[in-house]
Amino acid sequence: MYSTLIVARIEPGSAEHVADIFGAFDATEMPHLMGTRRRELFAYRGLYFHLQDFAGEDGGEHIQAARTDPRFIRISEDLKPHIEAYDPATWRSPADAMAQRFYHWSAE
């Protein structure tokens, strides 16, 4: 399994709106097309954390392929009033917001 963690800023009071936006998106076939197996959203003191698990070893190729899908474009637009890049000066793509894992442990 491959995991990504996107870090951004969330507008105060937006968590429910963001959850609704992703709920509608995840009710489509898009997560399956992207290889998404699990999505979890967290908020902490104005920060937004988007944990996503993918089948296989690299979910990046699926995300790249999905970026041109109108549903992916729409969710990106729908999230703009609620989610802002952690560092807008350096953000060019979701890859610029992904945390780098430096330790992993599993019971398996």
C-alpha cells in the first residue's frame, strides 16, 4: 500500500464543508479510478491533513492521470474557499504539499 499526506491550511469552520465535498466525490467512481483505498481528513489549529492510501506501491501515477478528469478539476475548485496551500509561494501542484515520511512501522 502507498500513502500520501497532504498538509495545507483550512479556513476556520470549514471542516464540515470539506467533508461534504469529499463525501460527494468519494460517492463517485473517482476513488476507484485513482486507486484510493482510504481517505482520512484531519484539522488541527488551522492546519489540514489529508491522508490517502492507495492500492499498490505508487499512487502518484493514478493521481496524475486523474488530474484532467472534470470531477477532479471540480473538487479542486470546490475546495478553494476552504483549503489554502501551506506555502502559497512555493505551491505548484499537490506534490508540493505532500509531507515526506521519514519513519514507518507496521505490525504486518
